[in-house]
Amino acid sequence: MRRWLVTIIVLLGLVAAACGRAPRPTVQSPVGGEAVTGVAASRLVVVASLPIFASMVKAVGGELVEVSAVMPAGADPHTYQPTPRDVATLAEAQVVVYNGGELDPWMERQLEAVGSKAKVIVLSEGLKPPEGVAVEEEHVLGTPEPEHDQEHGINPHFWLDPDFAVIYIERITAGLVEADPAHAEIYRANAARYIDEIRNFDAWAKEQIATIPPERRKLVTFHDAFPYFAAHYGLELVGVVVLSPGREPSPQEVAQLVARIRAEGVPAIFVEPQFNPKLAQTIAQEAGVRVLELYSDAAPAGMDYLGMMRQNVTNVVEGLRG
């Protein structure tokens, strides 16, 4: 019965997506720009789970790829539910790119539902956190979560560390080359240039972070998306407002976080636009600190990966330097 319902949803999505459009699909720009229509049939059709990953694909593929993102800009991937149109888009993809882990599990389910034959690139597959990085929720606030075992406890936000972002680019490049070997040299050249851009950004970011007094390099974020970012840039991750999306902290946990912010001298709390900021604002007011934004998996429309990372570093420096 369940398989029959999935089949009906897929068929409805395909019909809805096909009605009233050109031979090639209208697709969402990877970074929230204008839709692209009537693209050349020779372009490789790539679908990514998140706009940030779509922007990485575009950096490597350039004009050789027609890339779109399933999830719209500003949405929360942890709770996103694909629509019938999303399912139809996945059914047409030649290459599919998603993070893996606990970030976008709905992608794997939908690929199975449509029986996709696309080349699949799982960006975080097999990656391990750097030694010493707190990746479990209990390592952040000291509140154990017994339902999180070793298999499901790895934080999926690897791309916020530029070293891991380079691995993502290398994996995207390998996947595009496999799917379209005729343009292998172009993909590799584009990737090399983009990796240079990431390295140049990283050098700039480290210079900016170095202007923060060492005693103020302490980070409190809305949810546990930034352990790799913090470790890479020498920031101490002091706490998070919510242990996981959808799990509200108890009054005791809120009081503990306020006390920790005061005791550690944390200058600011960083919220994320896809989450309601009211709780973080209340905690910040109680602790007497500022509130600024960071972006992890839900950057604004029009912002690509490097734009997001530059804004994050700028906001961290503004919030912590004083």
C-alpha cells in the first residue's frame, strides 16, 4: 500500500512538472538568482540537496551543467519535506549531490522512491571529525543523549571547515568527470581555480580571526553546526542554545547556558536565520551580550559558499572582537 502511494505521488509530480513548460525544465538558480530556462540539451543535469552545494557544483561545472537545488534558500534541511515537484526534478537528474548523514536523509529516500539511475555524490561519506572536535551533543552542553549512538552521532556540517570544503569540491569534480568524461579537463581546471579561491579565503579568514583577543575567542551558537568551523579557526565552542533542531532546552539548561556565558566572558550569541531567534535573544538579554547571525546550511538567496563563509567570519569578528 505504501509503495503504491509513493508511486502515485511520483507520477503526479512528473505530470505537474511537465505541464505547460519547455522541453527542458525550469530550474531554481543554485544561489537564488533568476530561473534558467531553455538550456542546451548537452548540459549535464545536476540536482543538489541544498543551494550551498549547488553553488559548489556551479563553480566546478560552469556552463557545462544545469544545476538546481531541491531545498529553497533559507529553509531548514533538518525538517524539510520534499514536494512532488522536487521528486519530479530528482527523477530527471543525471547527477545528484547531497551531504549525507543526519543533514538531508530525505534525499536518499526520494532517490529510492523514483528509482533514480543518476550518478550520486555523497559529499560527507566516510569523513571523520578532526581529533578532539566535539561532535556529540553531550560534548557541547554536558547533557547526554542516549539515543545518539556512534553511527548517528557525527556532526554533518563538515563544509564549514575550508579543508573539508576542498574535499567536497574534489568529490564533486570526480563525479562530474565520471558522468561527463568528455569535459574532464574543464571540470578539473575549474575545480583547481575554485580550490585556490577557498585557500585564499581561508588565509584571509585566519588573519581576521587573529584580530580577536584570545580571551574573547569563544562561540555560542543556536544549534550545533559549528564545531568544525570553531576548531579550524581556533575558537572555543562554549555552548549551543538548542542541542538539536526541534528540541527545546529545559529551563535548567537555559539557566546553565546563561551562567556559562557569564562565567566564560562570551561576548555574543550567534543565531541562524532559519530558526526563531526569540529564545536566543532572551538568553542574550539575560546574559548581557549581543546577538549576531551566522549561516550554516540555510544561507540567504543569492549567497554562494564563499560569500557565506566571508559573512560568517565578518560577523564573528564583529561580535567577538569588541
